Amino acid sequence: DQTTARAAGQILAWYEAMGVDAAVQDEPVDWLQRGAKAPGADFAPTTRQSPAAPSTPPAAGRAPSPAPSPGPRAPRRLTGTPAPAAGDDARATAEKAKSLADLGTALSQYEGCGLKATAKNLCFYRGAEQARLMIVGEAPGRDEDLQGLPFVGRAGQLLDRMLAAIGLDRTSVYIINTLPWRPPGNRTPTPAEHAVCMPFVERHVELVNPEMLVLLGGVSAKQMLRTDTGIMRLRGKWASVRAGDKEFPALPTLHPAYLLRQPAQKRLAWRDLLSLKAKLEG
Ligand code: URA
């Protein structure tokens, strides 16, 4: 009836305001009935590499079937394929790709990353294949997941303005993320997710073969430069990214999503953009 529909609408609006904007399973789980177990313990793509994982595939559909009963049990895998050592099969698969089209196909068929089960679309890349500059962000957000393209939401609009400030537009850059699928609810990506996705990113860099890279934010810088140093220490200093047997000059800088939250830091990003412009002008 009307009251129920209105109440349901209000609950949905509240969920969305809290950042709960995607369903990761077909059926809800009543976490209050699940005792002391932390929400997420049953549905954790991060645990999917466990050798204890059962090999039975979930019921048809993108998401796994609902948890059958409370209580401890082995983590569930999202697909029926055997668990590979993190990154091994990804590297072999990525290396087989001889072109960007091959790589896109390989990624769209790849089942080794749990994020694929909850994402709506693969976000492969956007921009120009012949670009001199390749930009690497962190991971798709909600808008990117819906459109299947990196940096199309608010952070992407700020990125466009940052590029425009030094005379670049989307036809002169090639944009990817360290993960091609959205982590549900924009949660922090796990090391296991990065381990399987980074071989594809490195192959992507090799195939595009840009003159230089910009690494947006701490996650991108950490993954691409294989370092634990924070972005505030890395930003603005040219470094080198290894992909295949080549080294690419790379400039870590602040992520536009961070700049939206901390606009005063735009002055640091501006310095980095000037350094980028100078390098592009050779
Ligand atoms: N943030 C990112 O790091 N990548 C996107 O594609 C969008 C937002």
C-alpha cells in the first residue's frame, strides 16, 4: 500500500545517503541475526583465494546466493573456477594480449577478481590511444561503474578542469585506473584485488606506450611505484614506472576526489600540473 511504498522509499533514500548504493547479493542478510560475526565476513571477495574455498559455483546470476545459515564456515568463492595464486594467471593472461583490443577482451573474460561479481561494468579506459600522457587513477566509483568509463563523475569533472588549465583535454590523454571494476560501496581495494589487477595495468601501460604517466592519488602511486611512501611525500617528484621491459617517467600528484574535499590543496596540485606541462613541452 501507499504507506509501505513511502516507507520503503524512505529507507532506500537513507541507504543511499549512507553510501549504500549497490546490491552485492540477490537476497538481504540480516546481520543482527548473525551474532558476533562482522558484516562482510560471509561475503568477502578478499577471502576468495583461500584453498579451503568450496569449488561449487553459486547459483546463476552475478551475485552469490544468500548465506544459508549463521555460524562459522569456509569462505565462499564467487566463481566456480579453481583459485589461482594471486596474480599468476593474471600476468600470463595479460601478457598474451598483443593489442589494446586483446587486452579489453582478456579483461572482460577474466574471472580471477571478485570485484567483477559486484561491478555493473568493466571500466577499461577512456581517452585517445595515441596520447602522449597516460593517467592512472585508483578505482571506478559509482558513476564510472554505471557508464563503464573511468573518471566521468565529479572527480572526473575536476580532472577535466585540471587538464584544461594546462591546455590538455580528453583527446590528448589516456585514462585508466589501478582496478577496472568498482569496489562495492567504494571500499578500499584489498591487496589481493590489486595483485590480480596490476598485471593488466602494467600490460596496459606497455601497449599504450605513452611518453609519461600521471599517478592520481596515494593508491595509484603506491601500486604503480611499488612503494609504501605516502602521496604527500611522493607528489610533485618525477619517478619511474616499470612496465614490461620499459621504464616510464611518472609524476605522482593529488587525487581530484581529495581536492574536492580539501580545496586548499589545489595549490600543490597546480605546482604538479606546471611540472607536467614543462615536461610535455620538453
Ligand atoms: N576516482 C578514481 O580513482 N577513478 C575513477 O575512475 C573515478 C574516481
